[in-house]
Amino acid sequence: MRVFKKARNQKAVLWACIGIDGYGKPCLADPVEILCRWENVQEEFISPDGVRQFSVAVVYPDRKVPVGSVMWEGELKDLETIYANGAKDNPEAAEVQQYASHPNFKNTDVWHVCHLGGKT
């Protein structure tokens, strides 16, 4: 749906969660730049373990994003000049705490929603 695509006019850097290490921490892939709609708002949501939490941002990315991934609002070229070690050094990056997807009525496009919380 064109409305979904028009709303995604901002850029973010995504470190997708590709698994969990032996200590229960997410293993992150290399950063990629994605299109999204980023809103710095606090919304209450229920985490996967059933705890009520508040988000630091709600992001509407152009793709499915696994819980445990890390996102940062900005462009990849800016990230590399500001934070040399990526997600580890970036205090503005936040972890995806909840993910949901909502298809349109004809099921031809999907509206992805991520609630971001603090990094673990």
C-alpha cells in the first residue's frame, strides 16, 4: 500500500538479532541502513515474558525485525564516523523489545511495528 511506503521517509541503522549466545545475550549481525518511520514516544506494551514496560521509541520499519535486534535513528555513514564500534558504543541505540505486523485488507503489504527499550 502506498500509504505505508510514503510514511517510511526516515532512515535507521539496524543490527538484526541472528541468535542468542551462551549467556542469553543477542548475537547481532552487521549493521544495515533501512527505511522507517521513527517516533520518540513512550507507549506501554507487554514484553514477551509478560512484563509491562514503556518504550523509548516506536519504529515502523520496512521489514520484519527480530526481537533482540538493536536500532539507531540515523544513516549508516553517520554512524561510522560517530561510533566506531557500532551498537556497543552508541548510547542512542535501543533494543527491539516487541515486534508486531499488521497486513492491509488485501494482504498485499504489511505495516511492521517495533517497540524499542533500553539495551541489554
